[in-house]
Amino acid sequence: EVQLQESGPGLVKPSQSLSLTCSVTGYSITSNYWGWIRKFPGNKMEWMGYISYSGSTSYNPSLKSRISITRDTSKNQFFLQLNSVTTEDTATYYCARNYGGYSGVMDAWGQGASVTVSS
Amino acid sequence: DTVLTQSPALAVSPGERVSISCRASEGVNSYMHWFQQKPGQQPKLLIYKASNLASGVPARFSGSGSGTDFTLTIDPVEADDTATFFCQQSWNDPPTFGGGTKLELK
């Protein structure tokens, strides 16, 4: 059974970078797509981007200048970096497997990492 | 971006049937998925590609629709179904989510 777990700082200062790790067990990240999604206070959810089985990436245009998703296949982990954060980046961040290709379905999710941006 | 519109909240009694709607601002073929999220938990996939029941999900849940109008039906509703239900499309880029429908039990 695939399991995902997010980890990283829960508090980030404005203008700094947010960095999160998603550790995957039970399934290789060299198959399918792997993404980051965030949920803002008030319930709005936003897809942030994917990294594919081959290492190619796709990002939400709203974040394109600030986001980077990378991976370490030896550790079966993938990573999110979001630069120049503001208080509007305060959210719960989820990693998920996107099964069935780019237009597939997010069928497995991590428990989420709450991140607050505040000085 | 494709905007997905859901009713904010519904209240039903246990044992009743409830339909939760999701309307897309443009066609998404059948690439609409439904999730259930309870407080403090991650989203759980219920229905994928409009009408396919995800593994382990009770048959009380069903999905229908294509194009721009989709429905998640729960029949019968149980007390444990109290949650927020989200639709999400993966046909148009970028993938987008509905605002969620909070289901409350009377």
C-alpha cells in the first residue's frame, strides 16, 4: 500500500523560502506522477504542480516563477520549494500520487503539513 | 482556469439520499473526481472519472455526469458521512478544485 508523508518547517518568515519533503513508501516515484496541493484557510484548494516518473515537471502558472519540485529517487522522496513567500501562502500542504498519467486521479494523499507564514 | 462551482452546504437526515452538484465553467469530458475530507484528515478519493467507485469506497456513493455538470450521490446517508466533499477536474490545465460542499447531518 502506498503511503505518503509530508515533513518540513511549520513556520516560515515572509520573503523566505518554504521547503517541504514528501516521503513515499510502498511505491516507487519512478512510476506515475507526484504532486503538491495546498488548502488555504477557508477551504479553497489549489494544485501547485507535478513531477513525473521521468523527472519532468509541470507547475500552476499562478506559481510558475516561485515554485520548484524536485526528487531524490534513491530515497523515494520528492520536494517542494516555494520562494518569496507571503502570508497568503499560509496553508496546509499535501503531497499526492497522481495515478494514470497527467490527467489521472490523485488517489493517495499524505496527511498534510500545516505551514504558517509569519514574522 | 476551469472554475468548478459547488453549493456551500447541505443538511440531510441519516437514511436519506443526497445529491451534491459540481458545475464546470467549461467542458471537462469525464475527468471529474470526487473527494471526501473530514476535519484534520487528508482528502479521500471517492469517485474517479465521473462515475467510477474508488477502491474500498462503499457502494452508497455514486457519481454521474459528463461535460460540465456532475453529481455525487450518497444513498443512504450515514452519520459518519459528515464531511466536506470536493470535486476536482483533471481534463483542462491546470487541474482545479471546487470550493467544497459541507454536508451536515440533522
